[in-house]
Amino acid sequence: MTREALIKKWLDNALDAKETEAFKKLGDYEQLTKLSESLKQFKAPEYNTSEELKRVLSQLNSKKKKKRSSTLKQLVKIAAIIVLGFSVVYYSSTLDTTLTTDYAEHTTIELPDASWVTLNAKSELTYNKHNWNKQREISLRGEAYFKVSNGASFNVKTASGTVTVIGTEFNVKQRRNIFEVTCYEGSVKVVYQDKNSILNSGDNFSILDGKLIAKEKETAPSPSWLNNESYFKSMPLNFVLNEFERQFELNFDTKDINVAQLFTGSFTHKDVHLALKSITLPLNLKYSIKDNTIVLTRE
């Protein structure tokens, strides 16, 4: 006998013993009996069993629909959370990775292809891990030394130009008014203002204040700053002082000094006074330090 037929016979008090046992096993048994007790208090003389059955069944079905709807909503919420979680993980994995260095800070990282990059002070490097196997490309602001593993083309993009290699070691510096690339091993291609230059081991490409500067062959195996020392050859003093500021987080007062004069030499990154002497003595300058400012004067 169907559920509806059992309920109708129960309402008509027509259930036999077997049907009564079946009725008691219904999932709605307790709700039906409680509803029946309540209805007895308001039962009118013209009580219509069929109509009442329809109303009772309608209420029960409504409750079941609400329950199913509530369960469905919970499942939808759980599914949404799972989808959102996967979306966040996927989205995060496709974002660019950016590394920065502060004053007097160097940092070395390994790229997904086992290439290595060392960032000089006050520099920024950005690349995408997700697309790395398809496109080995890095954006650079500042200075970095690269050891590139063999593979597909490797591009370093800067605001001044692009350096393209396959597998080699090279240094790229892109600061205010200076763009410099030095190849230490292998060969690199430098694209600057739609012009291509090929550098072999020991070659360098230097743009200073918009002008191409010729330089001698590089004989050192790597840039000096990797060993905490900055080296310059015939460079304007203002570029030397700018690098000093990045390594020591100090400012210069040079109002009485000709910062266009050329400087050849080096300074250490480990001792501020020794570094200052390395710069000032060859140029016959004096210095004094007040707070975070270094004042340069003529002797």
C-alpha cells in the first residue's frame, strides 16, 4: 500500500493491525500524530477527510522540499568553496613573482630552469613561474648578475633595452641615466633603440646619459659588487656617489663639488669610512657626516 493510501485510511480510522504497523514505520509518523492531535481541537462538524488529506500531504511535501532545498544549498556552498579554493590556487600560481632588494642588500635566487640571478642593492626583478618553460623572460630594474642555463631564449627586459641570451653569464645594470651590459661568458645580444649589438666574453655595452661609451675588455671573471666592492673606470662622480648611497643608505651634499668629474677606483661595501676615503682621497676631497648626510668639500 502506498504512503498516501495509508495516511488516508489512518485519517478515516480504517487501518487494520498490519496496516497500522506499516503506518508507524513511516518517516512522518510522529509529525502526523502530532498534527492529528492539534486538528482534533479545531475539527468542524463538516470535516472533509479528502480535503484535509490534501492539505496535510501538501504541508509534509513542502517540509521535505525545504529540507531538500536546504541540503542542496549547503552542497552548492561547499562546491563553491572548493571551486573558489582551486581558483585562488590556480590564479596565485599564474601571478608574476617579484623580488626586491633594499639598501646594502644582495640576494641570490634560483630560477625554475636552474639558472641563477643575484640582485644588487635597490633592485627589482619580476618573472612568471607558470609560463617559465614556455618563455624565459625577466623584467629588471636596477642591477643583476645572471648565470643562465642552456635552453630556449632567455630575455632580460629593462626600461632602456633588452638583453637576449641562450646560456651564459652576464651583468645588467639599468639605473637612472645609465644602461650597461657586460658579458662574462658565452655571448649576449643587446637591443637598444631598435639596434642590435652582439657581446662576446669580455665585451660590454654602456649607455651613459644617452651616449654610447666605449670601454676596454673586461678581464675579471665576475662583477666586483658580488664580492662587496664597487669598481668604476672613468665614471662621472655622481654615478659613483649614487651607487655609494645604495650600498650604505646615506645621502650626499655635493653643492660645492663638481660631480661631473671622472673617477677611477673602487670602494668597499663593508666599511663606510674606508669607502669614503677610497673616493675622496684620489679627488682631493674632504667629508663630514651629519645624521644621514655626507657633506663633501674641497681640501
